[in-house]
Amino acid sequence: MPVSKVRSDDEKLLDQAVREAGALALQFYNSSAKSWDKSDGSPVTEADLAVDAFLKDALMKDRPDYGWLSEETTDNEDRLSCQKVWIVDPIDGTRSFVERTGEWCISAALVENGKPVLAKIFHPLANECYSAVPGGGAMRNGEPIKTTKRDTLENCRLMTRGRVLDPAKWEKPWPHMQTGIATSLALRLCMVADGRFDGTIALGNKCDWDLAAGDLIVREAGGCISNIHGDKLVYNGKNTRQPGGLIAAGKPLFNIMLEQAKTLKNR
């Protein structure tokens, strides 16, 4: 079967799966899902587990030769021998889901040889579905989106937590900017991709499921993404953590942010 036909079929499968997963998540959201803390202190709900199980069945049933990596599934290193791997965060922004602040989504990507080749991020409460394929641009509900052409840090719109910009952490303080934050890292990347924010920065290690879908969406929207050292992100390694934080922005601002990131103390 031609590669283009396989990719198209995979995209249709992924689109239907994340939309149905969003509907399932909303049922739990509207009925106060039970929640508890994992061993690392992060929250998880019965919705996370139900959506995870649903997506695994929907995506793997007809793709048994694909690998599977999810935040809510015990990792199986069999995925390392798979050329293609589904990488999923069944509910990205679980804390927001629990606190009912609305900043959560379903994030899923198909990764091939370490690179995302399909991406879907569905924000059910806003009925917004972001998607991307290599060379096809990034879309929100089927309409093209683009990162901004902002080329200065001062007064830019930056998606980040206030503590990241603490002057004590930087040899060169950041200038005055308009800042905002969303609990879901995937949604932060979407809001950079669609131009609502000029860029985003995060410190500390992230995970494959936090970034894989948003990575492709940002790049196909005309932006750039890397860790704070400028290293490209590669997925489905033995270690699912991505070291070195995250920077994503439109191309002009991205390079400026990388230069600013060099002034982080204790890099």
C-alpha cells in the first residue's frame, strides 16, 4: 500500500479516536470523576485511565505492529523495536481537569523513527481540534494556523509560569512581557501555533507524551521548537523524559529566546 494511503488512513483513525476520547472525557468531567495522587505526587483520575484504555484499543486494534507509549500505561520496551509508535497523553492537564478550570486536552501523535508524522490535540470544552502532518501545515478545526512573526522579547506575549522568569535564575533578566499560562503543555504549544501567544518557555524535564503532538503542530505552523539548549527533540527513546526544558516560538523570536536562555544560571 502506498505510504500516502497508509498515512491518510492513520490520520482518519487518529482523528476519530481523539474526538471520541474527548466525548468520553467530557462524561467524566461533567460527573466529577474520582481522582487520587500518583507516587510522584501528580494527580490522576478515573477519566485518565478510561480515556487511555479507549485510545489504546481504538488505535492499536487495527495497527498491531505499531508501538504504544502513554503517560497512563506501564511502559513496555517492545515499542523500541517498532518503526511507528503512538504517543499519547489521554488527558494533558489533569490538575485542571480535577480543579475544573478547563485547561485540559487529549494529545496524541504518531511517531516514526523518532519524529512525529501525525498530530492531533483536541480541546473538548472549546471544541477545538488541532492537527498537523509533515508538509501539510497546521490546522485548527480544518483552518490553517500560523505562528506570529514577532521579533522582539519586550512586550511579547509569552506563555510561561512566573517562577520561570524569576530574575534570580538569570544572569540577564527577561524584559517586560505579557505572560499567561495554561496547565496543559500541549495547549500552550497550540496557542503558540495559532498565534495567540508569541512563544513559550518551560524549565525542567518534560516527557514524550507532553510534547510529541505539539512539536509537529508548532513546526507545521511555521514555528520552531527545541529544548533550551537548542537540541532537537527525538521521541520514543528508551528514556521517555526530554531533558533541558522547552522553547517554542515563531522563527524570529525563537532564536532570540535561545540566546536569552544561554543566560540561565546553572544550565
